[in-house]
Amino acid sequence: MAEASQHQGTAIAAGVGMGKVYIALTSEKNIPLRHIDAGECEMVWDLLDVARCATIKQLESIRESTTEIVGASDAAIYSTQIAVLEDPEAFNRIRSWVFDEFYAPESAVQAYIDFMCEQFASMEQSGLRDMSADFTDPWVLVLREMSAEDLEHAQDESISSMILVADELTPTLVVRYPHKKIAGIVATRGGRYSHAAILARSFGIPTVANIDGFDDLARSGQHCIVNGDTGEVELNPSEKHLEAANELALQRVQLKDRLAKHATAACETADGMLVPILANIESPRDFKFFNTDTVAGVGLFRTEFMYMDTDGFPSVEQQESVYREVLKEFSGRRVVFRTLDVGNDKQLSYLKLHDEQNPALGMRGLRLSLHWPDIFIIQLQALLNASADGELDVMLPMVTSVEEVREAKKMFNMIAGDAAHRKRPQGDKAQLGVAQSFIRDAAHL
């Protein structure tokens, strides 16, 4: 039996979780270096090769359909990309990293991508340097396929009580895997006040972050205890420690049951002032985590996670369906929908944003929506349509100027006026507001 080891990190989300380590693969870019045990090489190599072969089949299908549209000459690039994945030199180099250096499969592929980028960057002719993506993009597709296979594997009935281990605590990590199977999360990096931390607390997933190198140390299948109250994590715990952790988890369940009895009581201060409590949610899936009758409405519905759950921008109909479901659940109560707020720690795989020195204050929130008005118009139309089922408020995130609010209101009024002109069915109970209190009057300009 492997030796037990204790690790101290930052407590992110309260609770005690026990289960087996599951190394999470949630991205196809900037994969960190992670190692495996020598006995795992054959198994992980087979997984990598399955992903490579599946990617080749995808490229063959794309080449065929593209040839029908633009001709064989313009579709030839896909033959080149297939050849890249069949290149024996690349194949052997990646295999060497797995079997000789004990790189995890995704780390080996990332190492090859980095190697090729360096090779092209050193070339003197700019035309050749610009071709690097043609040779690295196929392997990025392999990483994406591996990520999809990883998620499919996590859905398997044999997998339960997962302790997700990752390089970074991200919103994608929290929402990607089946919540009922996640017993805890451990990340090498992560902040207490990040969106991912908020989500972990909302879902009640014990979470610890900032344990340096933990994702390289942990191995899939190892038993693990995560204490989100103290920030302590134990690998390969003894039976005695497992029993103690189980007792702590049971005590938390009993406490939750006792508190639930008071959930329907009015929230009132000592001097008799009623304080409305509103929910902070990101999907109708959240309804099962609490009694929706115990809150006065929704103070924040984070619409960006609807975009993160799909492989492309959701349509008017898809968004409208979600908004109507929320309005129905909280009928007669206040509901605030925040428009799309991605960027920084919330990324969409299908929307490539430029690197910025300060992404938290860069192209995100309302600035992003105004920069790509087609995205914004679809969301506003869906919200207007849904307002036929009940009154709703629309929050504009990351506002920095009155001009931005005026532009948003102009688009909002244009959509409402166009729908009225064409007599399209929609509601008239939607109103705009802003997320920053220092310009709270801007919505009335």
C-alpha cells in the first residue's frame, strides 16, 4: 500500500469529501506537465492513440465534405493535417516522452506542440513561421478529443465518489463533470473569490487549492480525503483516518438537516426589518440543490454558464427556453438575468480572445457584447421573448461608462421596436440595469 501523505492548501469550499483521485483534463491548451507511473504507460498510450485515430477520422470526414463545397485543391490542407498525425517521427517522439520520461499523455502531446512551435519560430522566412499552426493544430484537436473521452469516461457507472485533481480551479472544472459523482476537488492553483470558488460553494463540493505540484503527485485511483474547512488533503489515508473523515461528513449532513427546518422562516433583523434573500444560480439544474420556495427570487442568474455548457453559441430558442423555465420556477418573484460575462477565468472554447495584460478588466462583460453585437442581439431577443412569462430584470456586467449603457439600451429598444413592428410574440416586462452602483442612474439615460 502506498504511503499516506498530508498536504496543506487553501480552504475554498467547506465540507469533507472522500473518494478516489480522478485526474481531470478540462482544456486543450496550456496543458501543465504531469507525470505517470511506469506501470501506466501502456494503458495511457492506448488512450492517446485512440484519440489520435478518432481525430484522423474526423479530419477525413471534414476533407470529404469540404471537397464537395470548394473542391479538392482547397480541401488539401486536411490531407496535410492527417499526414501530420500519421508522421512516424512525431509519433515516436511523443511515445518516447510517455515511455521514457513518464509524461502523462496530454503532457506529451503538449510537449510536442511546444517543440514544433519553437522549431517554426526559429525559421528565418516569415512565410514558413506562419505555417506553424498547420502542423500543431491537428495535435490540438487530439487534445480536444482526449478531453471529450475523459468526460465520457467520467460518466461511466463504475466511476463514483471522484476527487477531481487539476492544475487550476476553473469554472469549467466545476461544471463539466457530473455533480453527483464529485466528492471533492483539489487544484494546484485557485482563488477563494474566483467564479469557480463561488460555483464550488454553490454546489456544496469540498474544495482545496494552492497545493504546489499536487496534480503531478497524485495518481488516478488513489484514495483521498479533502477537508474544505481546514484546507487539508490526505492521499492514501489509513482506515482510521477514513472513519474519522466519514464521521465529520455525517455531522455536516446532520447540521444541514437541522438548518433546513428554519429555511422557511422569515429573515428579520432584531428591530423587525425584513431582509429579502435572493438566490445566486447559473442553471435550472440548481433548483434541486435547494428549496426554491425559501427565497424571494433570483438576485443573479449567471447566463454565461449556459454558453459554457455548449459547443457553440446558444440560439434564441435555446436561451428563451432556459429563461422561461427560471421565470416559471420563481413566478411572481424578482428574477435578475446577467448578460454574457466571459473572459479572464471564464473562457468559451469556441470564442478565441486575445491575450491581455489584465484580462479581468479587458474584453469581457458588456464590452464584449457590444464588440460582437450579433451575440448580444440574440441574447436580448431571447430575454424579451421570455418576459412574456413574467417580469424580469437584465443586468449589464462590467460597465465602465455611460456611453456603454446608452449603446446597450439603443440595441435593446431596437429589438423591442422591430419585434413590435413585425408583431412577433414577446413580453414587455424586461428592463435593463447595470452591475456597478456608481453609475446606477445610467440605465435611465
